[in-house]
Amino acid sequence: MELQFTAEQEAFRKEIQDFLKQELPADWDGGEQDSPDKIEFSKGMSTKLAQKGWLTMNWPKEYGGQDRPKLEQMIYREEIAYNGAPGSDLGSGAVSWVGPTLILYGTEEQKQEHLPPITRAERYWCTFYSEPGTGSDLAGLQTSAVADGDDFVVNGSKIWTSQAHYADWGWLAARTDPDAPKHRGISLMLVDMKTPGITVRPVIKMTGAHEFNQVFFDNVRVPKKNLVGELNRGWYTLAVALDFERSGVAYSARGQRDLETLIEYTRETKDDGGKPISQDPVIRNKLVDMAVEIQVSRWLSYRVSWMQGEGLLPNYEASMSKVFGSELQQRLGNTGMEILGMYGQLAKGSKWAHLEGRVARSYLNAFSATIGAGTSEIQRNIIARRGLGLPRD
């Protein structure tokens, strides 16, 4: 694949850059976008992005999109990630996988009800996959959904649910047939977060931020019309949704911004002899290695976007992008800590913190990068079986 952007696409990239330069505060660092002091600004940005038509630009026009090419949406997401701009996914997954999966598998009623509010930034979402006792074995989930008249009655618990504390709707994977093989007894459904019986409890991150939650379902009634796809075959729909989730360009875009910050730091910071530490060959080699890896990550994500634009469903390709990008995030965090030394451990607010504590925050956030959306081990299994054709056993 040799991808070249057209003059029109480059002009579009410049338009996004100019917009973000105008809308983001001069001191915006992109960190902890869901913190109480930033959430209203983030929601305001969602509205502005929706008004520009960028939020869901490649969705069909009949559902509020613009039918623009997938590559243009990729350019938009790359610039959003590079600048750390908030509000592009309406909570967790609304734009990235809930909407695209509904377009493929939702009923017409579901599409008409849920897609336009997303395009207008009026409806925020969270995703209910992980459970306290299942870890990477997503198909081992035990939250149950039992048919009762026109409803399913849901009981169980989900954890690591990003943005559940302000989401309007949830994207739920639940077990609807306890006697079926575990991959064949799962269904996907849409849950109104105002439904009685839902309790949201915060899970605080190492950085002190409230992004994650544990959510409890106590006899929560979900109308059967909210079932997405076929009953008991939700695993296959879920797999497509996960491919959408794993296929972004955020890893390389954020990595590029972090690398540029480190390069500038090494040019401005002097060693004991008064020379910029950027002249240290060890540091130079570390930065060059990161630059090469960021470019590899970028091209892996470009490949996925190109495939989606061609109507293909990347599977192992999305896993390649995810595993490389998430591990790159950790390697880049380690590189930053090695360059800053002890100063890298200091958080924003300390008078001794270099780069306003961004390296410490990135390092801590990177721990979960290889776990969320499927661990690196899971990604490598997918690549081995579906990409290389290796046997399961």
C-alpha cells in the first residue's frame, strides 16, 4: 500500500489544525479530559465538532453523516489525537464503534433512534464488556439477560467502564443462553442508563482521575427491541465492534506529539558541561528509535483505515495496529522517564516537575494501554490464527 494524500485532503487537515488552534486554550495539554474541571469544556467541543459536521463525517447522510471518505475521517481523528482535543467520541465508543456497528447490524428503528443524536453530540455512551472475574476471557462473561415478556432482565456487574458516570446509553454484552458454548450464548443490546436498577461506582486511576467505573445491574429491564443483531450471536457482532475500536490512529498521533515534546526538551536542557543533552548519542538513539516506531504505527493504522474505506473488515490487521501502538505507548513512556530521570516522576503542580508532569502522567496511563480493548496476548493470538493461519492448539 502506498498512500498519498490529495491536495484537498491536505487542505482539510490544515482546516482542522486552524480550528483546533483557535478553540483549544493556549495551555491545553490534553490530559484527564473527563475531570470535573474539564468535562463541560469537553462537551462543548463535542457540540462544535458536530456543528462542523466532523464528528461522524463518513456516516451515511440519511443518519446525519456526510458520506465523506474514510481517509478524511482518519485525518480528522489523527489531528484530534495529536492535539489532545476532547469530545470526539461522546463518552466511550459512540462515534468509534457503537455507531459504525449499528450501521452494519442495527435495525432501521435503532439507527433512526440512536445515530442522529450521536451526530448532533446529544447522546453520550459507555461500553459494558469487561467483568471482575473474566479478564481477557471476554467470552466468559457472566452478566445475564433473561427473556421476560417484551424485555430482557439483566443482572450482573461490569468493570473498567469508561465514562459510565455521565453516559446516557450503554452498549452491553450479556449472556442470554447459559447452556450454549460460551461464544454462542452472548447477545448485544442497548441500555438506557436511566433505567431503574443501574448503579455506577467510581474506580479511580493511578493518576487520580475518575474515568473508570464499576456498574451493577439489579433486575434491569431492557426492551427486546434493543437487541443488536441476532439473539445469542452477539459474539460475532462484538468482534466487528472490537475491530473498529482497535483500528484508530491515536497511538501514533499522540506518540508523535510526545516525541516532539521530548525532542524540544533535550534541545533546551543542558548537561553539566553546558551542552544540550540532545547531543548525547544514547539519548539521540532513543529518540530515533521512537521516531521509527511511530512511523511504523502510523502506517499500520493507515492500512486499517484504507481497508475500512474499501468496505473491508480488518481483523488481524486491526490487532496488529493495536498491539504495536499500545506497546509503543509504553516504550515511549519509558523513554521519557529515562531522559527526564528523577524529574520524570513528578506530577503537575510540583515546582520541580519538568514538562508540567506530562511524562509522569503518560507513563502511568500507558500501563493500561496493552490491556484495554484486548490484551497484547489476545492480539497476538488473533494475528497468529487469523493472519498467519496457525492452529489454535
